[in-house]
Amino acid sequence: MRTLLTLGAGLVLAAAMGLWPDAPAEASHYSVSISLYHPTGNATNDARLTCGWHTTCDGVFTDAQLGLDWVWPSNMSYEVRLRLFVAASFSSATVVGSVSTANSTSGCYKIEATIRRTDGLRVGLVVNQHAQVSTPKAWNISGREQGIYNDTSIGSMVWPDNCTTWGRHTMQWYSRAWTGSSFSKNTSIPTESQCWYDCYSPYGIWSTREYLIQFPGP
Amino acid sequence: MVRTVLFFMGLLAVLSGCQPRSDRDGETTQGRGSGAEPRYETPVRLTSGEYVPPWAGEEGHARAVAAAQAQEEKPLFAGVLNGIRVYTPTDGKAFRRYCTKGAVESFRTTDRLTFGYLPPGTFAETPQYEGLCPDGSVAFIVQQFGGAYFGLTIAYEPGEHAVPSMASADRVSATTVGGRPALAIQPATPEGFGRSAVVVAFPTGLLKVEADGLPFAQTRKIAEGVRCERC
């Protein structure tokens, strides 16, 4: 009980101190759900998961379960795609936000795909490490009740990498930027401890989402 | 005080498992190994208030996306300005080297960079950390920030004065910052949508301030306020 009270007081204090970006005061009139899928494979060639949920794929299983490593089967391609299934509370297709991609030009090589609401607020970023865009892109994403598939080529795995890695692949994860949004990981995808050595699980193009991202419209 | 707290939070992040380790010796299995850089599970607020760029809002954002799409048609700039080599991500042979031999293999927190100005509503999304080469040399110092409408990366890279860019020629120009030669990279739209950067040449490396969603005047103001110890 005492622990719970302490935790509760800590959360209140954290909120009061502004430890998270504030949610603008607003009454939203629609909601958006985005399912994020894996960045490799296509309709005829399953994506291959090469390391389950991990921060560092090294056989040490105590680190945070940040993201997933993906390749194409038999290295038939090094393309990196951004796959979103966008559902929103509209009966017909309606623009619910935008995505813009660019390289993170400092630190380890990675592509950052920023998801914004229609008013430009940053919802979050899809990061693909060990990859680079050849040209930055921006596009609108639309949603409706039945959902809309959005499958876009965003770049390529890079080799040699400027940070240690073994072989071309991409590690994909989602990073929330706005606490007015929520996200959850798909825990049915194995963790690093369940899928580390000889981990070549195949995944169909839209078979298993990695994350579910939800946010209210402006 | 803020700097000290951030340093120790960063140290904790690294010690608690964010530090990549190498894979098995000799293991060459495709697609495994390495890991992500240190990051905060919960971003840390650094400045009060909230910076709202001129392009924010439904109409402004729609116009900004359309303008950014128009930029995609333009060829990317590559060349040398103020002694700084600018290369494109499509030219793999032009990439700068970060380590004399091998690649960055570990990270550790640092506080060599200090910031005189950050926009209202800035949160630290990562601790400030160094990427270390196998010989122990520093390949880069990086810290990432974010706000409601913008992202921000501030970095120092020892070594060659070379920087990747994804901007067309009309957005890249020579300038000076604090009397040092520098590059100015304008955002995709004048109101600040897209990526902008200020890259400043120091005798031993480059200071890079890159923003996503900020007008150029803000990016420049941030760059003018950065101090780098032993740079």
C-alpha cells in the first residue's frame, strides 16, 4: 500500500514538473489507429525476423526490448519500406496526418520517419537503424474505419555501417513523441531470448504488426 | 544543476543496458548484432513553455507537406563550401570515415557540449553521449531533443570537415558563426517545415545543429549558443 502511495505521489509530482510534453487542451472529434508492420519482404517473399525484441542483439537478454531486426530472404534485397495500416473514425478516406522521412545525420546511421497529426504535432518516430534514405520524402496518410494500407519505399540498408554490426539488416522501432498518443508493442513477436541464434522466422507482408499507435485528431 | 542531473541520468541509462556489445567472435550471420544508442525512456523537460512554429496548424501543415514534396524533385547539393565537404547519401564512396579502423562499438555519457539557447518546450530525448571507436577515440558526441512540433540533434564530430546533406543547392550556403566558417542549410519551407542545419567548422572537427520543424533563425540561434569543451 505504502509503495502504491509513493508511486502515485511520484507520478503526480512528475506530471506537475512537466516531465512529458504537454497534451494541448482540446476536444478531439476523431481518433486514429496506426498499425506498424515490418520493413522488409513483400507479397511473395516473407520478411525474416533475425533478432527478437532487443536493444542490443548480443545474447544478453537483460536490456530493454526496444526493437526488431529484419532482413529480406536470402538477402535478395536491401530495400527498407515503411508499412502502415491506418484506421480512423471516418466512413471514407480522410487525411489524418503526414509522414516525413530523413536520415539522422549524426550518430549511427538511421532513417527517421516522423508521424505528425494534421496540425503538425509530432506523434512519434519510426526509426530504422543501419539504413539511409536516398532522398527525403513527405506524404499525407489517410484513414477510414475499414483501414487503409500505406506501403512506401523509404531507403536502403547501409554497408559498411558507421556503428558496429554484422551484415546488412535494419533494426526498426517506434519512439513516441507526444504523450497524448499511446502505443503498444506486439508481444506475440518473440523476444531476443526466444529468438536469437538461427532466428529466421518468416513473416508475411501484413501478417503481424509490430506496434499499434493511437492518437486523437486535432 | 540541470546539466549535472542530465549527466547522471545518462550515465544510468548507459550502465543499465543501453551499451551495445559485440556479437560472438567471428559470427557473420546476416542481420544480427549491434544495437541502439542510449536514449531516455521518459524525455526530460529542459525549458518551459512551448515553441509553435509558423507552419503549425491544419492549413499551414498541409501547405508545408505540399512544399516539401515539391522539394523532392530537385537534385541534392554536393560540393565544398567554406572548406566543408557536403556529400549526398546516394554516394556511398563519399561517406566520411568515423573510425580509423572498424566502426563505433560502444557509447558513454559526456557533458562536453553545453547549450546557451534551446527553444521553449524542449525535452532531452537522449542523454549526451560519445560514440567510441575500437581504439578508444571519439567518433561523435550527440544529444537528441524534441518539442511538440520539432526535433533537434546537436552533435560534434572530430575529424574530417565533411557532412551528409539532403538539401538542394538553393538551400545550402556559406556563412559564419562566432567568427568560424560555417554552412547554413535552410528548411524545405521558409516557415521551417523540414530539416534545417547549421554546421560550424572547428579546428578539430564539426559542430552540427540539425532541426526538423524549426525556422532557420531558430536553428541558427541554437548553434550560436552551443559551447564545446576541448573541441
